[in-house]
Amino acid sequence: MKEWIFLAPHFDDVVLSVGGLVWKLTDMGERVEIWTICAGDPPFDKPQTDYAKMLHIFWGLGEVNVPYARSQEDAACCRVLGTTFRRYTVPDCIYRYYPGTDDAVVKVPDDISTPLEPGETYLISPVTDFLRKNLPEGCELVTPLAIGHHRDHVLTRTAAERLGSPLWHYVDYPYIIREQYNLVDWIPAHAEQISLPVTPEGLKAWQDGVACQGSQIVLFWPDDAEMRLALETYSKSGGGATLWKF
């Protein structure tokens, strides 16, 4: 029995991208954990930006403890997929400020996909150290490709790469669909790959898992039914069924 650690930049990224594959691994008897990297609380000494407040309203979470509420959604999702979970303490980029300043990292949507340089590279080493100290020996580590260049996805992949060992990679969904990237540009020709067909049972678990992340559905679809249809369409095209190791 293998042990798989899937790295999620945010609570919903693994289930969105490869929920059916994860369910299949657990159904096969493999042990799977989902480690969310940007699961920390907002800084207590900084105000929330107008952009973060707007997202909270959009997500339907208002003034509640949003990271905690999302962690509860994620716990329900992991139960559906048959996985366990772990969280690290980097705050989501919408809550971060550049060190020693009152300059928010993300003030408008386009800031989310700007490079980590120069002000946030300090985050990479602590994440790498967390992984190095806590990863089970011999586990299979899976990281996002960072398609879409979301700064938290880039942070997660970069920190994992600094471990110096080959990694499995998953395609970031729905970024691969929304931006229409070509996978050939992201995956080396020599990459090893594993594919697990998404069965009807796996598709349902995938859809039900994403449904648990209810606050995030509005970011991508008008309602639950459209989410389920989109995942079915993506699955039929072969999406979400393959990992690449390089």
C-alpha cells in the first residue's frame, strides 16, 4: 500500500483538480492525505482589504472566521473522498501583506497571478522545511503544476521542488479550461505518468466533494448543477485522471 500526499494551495484545489482520481486511490486501498498550504489565519494586526471583504460576501461567508469555515468545508470534502488532511499556516494571499509594510499583496484580482518576486520569496523556505520535516518516508508527493500562475500555486510547487526529489504533478482545474493552456508546454516529454479512469462512482464522489466546498462554487459556476455538469464534461475529456512525475 502506497502513501500519497497531495499538496493543495487552498482548501479546494485538490478536489477540484483530481477529486475522482483521489477517490479511486482510496478505493484501491491506498492511503491519501491532502495537505493545504495556505490555510493560515489572516494577520491579527492588519485590516482586511476591501478585496478580501468583497470575496467573503461573494462566498456567502460574511463576517465569520472564514479560514475556519473553509476548513470545515474541507473536512467534509475529505470525508467524501476517503482522505485525511493536514494544514500549514501560510495565510491565503488575499490576506497577506509585504513584510514590514502596510502594502497588501493582493488589492485587485490581477495581483493574484503576479510573481512572488521580490517580496514573498521568504515564504518558500518555511514551506519546504515543513514538508521536509513532516513527509512520511517513501511517500508519493503530488503538487500542482501551477497552471494559471496563481501565486499560491507557484509557492506550493516551488517549495516542493526545493526538496530536490522528483514529484508527481496534477493539472490545476478549472484554470486549464478557463485559460486554455496547452499541457505540452507544462509537462516534459520524459515525464512518467499514471492514469486512473474516473468511474461513475468516482465522478459522483468528485462532484459531492466539490459540493462540500460550497463557498467556492460561485467563483466558477452559477449553481451546483452546472458544477456537476462541468466536472462530468471535464472527466469525459480525460481531465483529472492523470498525474505526471518529473
